[in-house]
Amino acid sequence: MIKLAIYLKPFKLQIVFILSLIFLQTIGDLFLPTLMAGIINEGVMKGDTGFIFTTGAQMMVIAVISGISAITAAYLSSKVSVGLGRSLREMVFENVESFSLEEFDLFGTSTLITRNTNDINQIQHVTVMIMRMMISAPMMAVGGVIMALSRDVPLTGMLGIAILFLALFILIVSRQVIPLFTQIQRKVDKLNRVTREKLTGVRVIRAFDTGKLEEKRFDDANTDLTETYIKVNRIMAFMMPVIMLIMNLSSVSILWLGSHRIAGGNMNLGDLSAFTQYAMHIMMSMLMLSMMFVMVPRAQAAANRINEVLEARPGIVDPRIANNNFQKRGSVQFKSVSFSYPGAQNPILKDISFCAKPGEVTAIIGSTGSGKSTIANLLPRFYDTTTGEILIDGVDVKSAAMRDIRNKIGFVPQKAVLFSGTVRENIAVGNPEADTDEIKKAAAIAQAEEFILGFNDKYEHLITQGGSNLSGGQKQRLSIARALVKRPDIYIFDDSFSALDFKTDYKVRKALKDETKDATVIIIAQRVGTVMDADRIIVLDKGKITGTGKHEDLLKSCSVYQEIVSSQMEKEGVS
């Protein structure tokens, strides 16, 4: 929480005003019992009605000022806490945006969502409580002790014993509760992860009839979280009655001893009344502090998780001085590239070297797990090579700005990702400045126009989150159109035709030839029919290049390619 306090700097004027208002409210609340003691001693006991009315009016004015101060302080505290929450969400989101895929793999999607919602909400809530309770409670407690001492020292000693017992009890409870709140945050993460997997994988779950298994997974995570919450609530349920018992016993003891002191002539009735109110103020302050001791640890756990995200630095960053001396247009060269995923025992790519030139189609084919998609991820610098160099237009991607590199690339991922919005908006992601004609042209080349025109709203047809109201082939064609409207120097199609039938696949590739004739095209695929017309086919096997050449040459010289063709011959009619 202390580390996050620096983000309150923009609100320092409001915080100073809040502190002033709380101080004013506290002074007012502490002054009221003194006035009440005066009414009893000077007004009621002596029958001075005028004094009662005058002092009562003063109490009314002080109470109004105190109330206005409390309301204003509460309003400003809420504004500051909401502003802090907004700032933290923005900073977390911006930092996460800069993460490479390695950091995403390290944290995980579910925990990043939880941290940016639930954890920041916890911090917001506790920030309000700190500014209201944790500041006013010590003021009230210290002021109450001073005022109590001014009324009667022996009674203050008895009150001190009660405060000591109360403080010890709160300390014991806090030591029990703090570890539980840390566990709760982790278990909320787990529950969110299970829920997210169940919702996103609902088709697979139903297809394999594993609903009962998923229900058990959810029940286990839910029960685990519930049991931890029950432990916390049991402690809290035990804490409040004990605190109230200590407070009530203190009140009874104060009244008992006070009555004896009044009978002995050492104290008057007004002072006892004022002392009782000061004792209640002090006890309530301790109660508020006890609540804070319970709530702050949970916020502290949330703050630690937020700090982890804010302090995480992406492993892939732009160089201090970016090299933008691009010599060619669209050339790609891999020089002895090897790559291992973080934590992997063996490299996924080993000594990969090839060159892709403008005006040519370079295809990469291989079995599942051979490293095809890894090559596609290395080009836009989603990951950095372990060894070797990747040159785009003669510039090492590590020495260039990522924005410059990615502006040159039109990337169609293996899994088509669409966003909630219209068809037009999804295609325009590739080029936000594209006009209607450019969007329609890209859709026509990607063979998406035929189904877009079938919608009632045409290009204004709404796509649901993740494109769930479209088929796999429709999503892939829109992804291809999104890359085309960008008109980049380099096109990367990462298994982007797998959901298309053979006829549509052929029509898309035929239309792409004219559109991409001056660009470098890299097609990653598993189907021979998709790559057989490429100018250069690179065959991958277990992370190594086992053959390079045209289709006819590889049929004669590359055994791995021969096996791939043989396995697909009957299915695709390849000769």
C-alpha cells in the first residue's frame, strides 16, 4: 500500500482539504461533551435556563459544522479513491499492453483480469476507509485521552487498562486473519481461471460430455474459497462481540467508579457524563482501528499483486536508439536462428536460415510442433530469438523500433481473433484510416464479401465478442481482409486457410496473387494444396529445415515432404 501511495500525488490538495475537515470534525466532536458537562454542572444543577439555551445553541452550531465537515470529507474521500482506482487501472492496462508474450505466459490471463478489477476495487474501498477512519480514529483517540485526563485521572487509568486489553485482542485477531486474506486472493484467481476455461471451452465440454467433471472442478475451487471465507467470518463474528463486551464492561466500570468518586466529592455529575462520552469516543476509535487492521491486510495483499504487475518490465523493449535505416522493401532474412520457449528444456527452432524476397511467396510446411508458428511469432518480435538474427529490410529486428517493424507486417494469426463491433470496424483494425472502398476491396479479395452481403446490415452487421456468431471460415476471411486493408510490405499467413474449403482456399490464394505481387508473402500451412504453388517451400521437422525448394523438387529430394504429400494425397488429390 505504501508503494501505491505515490499515485495519490495528483490528489494532494484534496487530501490536505480532507485532513483539515476531519481535524475540524474531530475538534467539534471532542468539544461537545465539555459543553454538555457545563450544561449539567452550571445549567441543570443551578437551574440557570439561560445558560442551558446559550450553551445548547453553541452545541447546535458545532454539531452542524461537524456534520458538514464529515459529509464533505466523505465526498472528497470517495472522489480521491475512485480517481486512484482509475489511475491504477490505466497504468496496469498500459503496462500489460507493453508485455511480450513471455510476460503473458508468466502471469496468465485470468489473474491479470482479477488484478485489474477485484484487487483494485479492494484498494479503492480501503483508501476511503483510511482517509475516513484511519486518520480520524487516532485523532479522536489521542484527543479523547487528553480530554479524559483533564476530567479525572483515576478514571483515565481504568480506561487505559480497557484499551490495553482491547489492543491485545485486536493484535491476536489480526495475526490470524492476515494470512487468510492472502489465501483468498489466490483462490479467487483459481476460481476465475476455472470459470473462464469452462465458459470459453463450452463447446469442447459439451462435445466430450465432460460437464460433470467441470462441475466438480468448479465446486472444488468454489468450496475451497468458501471455506476460507467462512474461517475469516468466524473470526470476525467472534471479534465483534468480544470488543463490545470489553467496551460495555469498561462503561460499567467507569460508571461504578465514577459514582463512588461523586459520592466522595471528588467529581461532579457533569464531569462523569463528559468522561463517559470521551470513553465511548476512545472505544469507538479503537473499534474503527480494529476494522482497519482487518481490512488493510486484504488490501495489502491486493496492493502487492498490483505492484507485481506495475513493476514487471517487458523482456522485449525498443532499443534506446532505434535503427530505421531500412535498405529494401519487404525482404526477410533468418540467420542461424534458434529459439527456446521460457522454461523449455529443448529449443523449438534450431539453426534456421532462409531468405524471403518481395514479389515471392515463401511457404513453410511441417508436422504439428515443428516450429512453424514460432517463426511467425518471431517476425513481429512477439518473442526474441535465443541465438541468431532476423533481418527485415536489412535491419535486425532487435535494433529497430517495434512499431516500425510491425507497421511493415500484415499478420493473420492461426486463431482468428475478432472484436465486438461491426464488420467494417473489424476490417478497419488493420488500417483505421481506410475508406469504404478500401474495406470493400479487401473483403472481396478475401472472399468475405459473399457472406457479408448476405447480412441484413451488410458491413454494419454486429459481430459478437470473439466472433461467436460467425463460422471459422468467415472469421478467417475477415482476418485476411484485415491484413489486406493495411497494405503492408510483408504478409504472414499463419495457417490462415485451414478453416476454408478447397474451392474457397484456391479462390483466396488466386485473388491474393495480384494484390500481393509486390510484397513478401509468407504462408504457414499444413495442407500441401495450400503451399504447392509457392515460389519457395521450406520443410520443417523437429525445429530444423530438412528441405527447401519448389513442390516438384521437394517431391524428389525431401523425404519429410514426401511423407506429408503421401499422407494427404488421397484427401487433396495431390499428384
